[in-house]
Amino acid sequence: MNYDDVKESIKLYEGYRLMPYKCTEGHLTGGVGHKINDGEEVPTTKEGWLKLFDKDFEIALTCFEEIDLCSRS
């Protein structure tokens, strides 16, 4: 699977915002749909937000792979 295509699809769906905003669920959010956690340093540049998106994507991918492995057992 080409993960670059998946990432681009997520970016198109979520959109991008440099300045944090409240999402529809009331959470402070920024970048590409990143929920800002208490005490978390908020990026101030697009590059910073995209780096955080890549980190979030890797975490989600790892969780998916773990679930997928469990379901195959």
C-alpha cells in the first residue's frame, strides 16, 4: 500500500489550519486535524504541523498493524 496516497487523502479530508481552532467536538485542534493535548507544544509553522502529522500517522499506522496482526491470529 502506498502510504503517501493515504496521507494525502487524509490531508484533503481534514484540511489544514496554521492557527488552532475548536473542532466540532470542542477540542482545540490545529494543523491537519491534530487534537492538541494539555501541555503540548503547539507548532507555529506549517512545517511544524506537518512534522506532527507525520508522527500522528506513524502512531496510527502502528496501532492498525497491531490490531491487524491480532485479528489474523
